[in-house]
Amino acid sequence: MEGQEEKKDAPEAKRVHTYPLIRHSDMNDEMRTEAMELCVTACEKFVNNNENAAKMIKDTMDKKFGASWHVVVGEGYGFEITHEVKNLLYMFFGGNMAICLWKCS
């Protein structure tokens, strides 16, 4: 019985950590929600290709909110950036996957 319970819990455990966690953002609520949903979609679509996920996020943000968006998608990196006020999102998704999205023209 215990073995069966563990098998049932394993898929749920994977789902729990897929919720996005916004670490920092100065975006307005509407832009933050759109950006977060876009980041989740891109990371789910390109699970094993961070470069394509970043490209999808950048291209979509450039079209929706004007040019000069920058994106870093990955694990275990540090950063120091200059960004336009009200145009920064730093979030985690799927456990250790971090997404830093900012606008700087």
C-alpha cells in the first residue's frame, strides 16, 4: 500500500513546484500578469531549450510593449542590470529555473 501511495504523490509533487514565483517586479499589475504568463508558456513549450524560450519571450514583449526587451532564462546565474522604471520582472518557474526580463533602450 505504501508503494502505491508514493506513486500517486510523485506526480503531484512535480506539479507543486511548477507554479511561478515572482521574486521582484516593478511592473504594473496588467503587464506583470501578461509577462508572467508568457514566461510560463515559453518555459513549458521549450523545456530543454532556454535560448528558444528567451527568444519567444523577447519577441512577444517587443511586439506588445515596444522594443528593447532583454531576457535571461536559466539556472545558477547572477546579474547586475540597468532597466527602465516599471519594466523589470525577476521570477522563478519549475523549481530552479529563473527568468529575468527587463526593458532598456
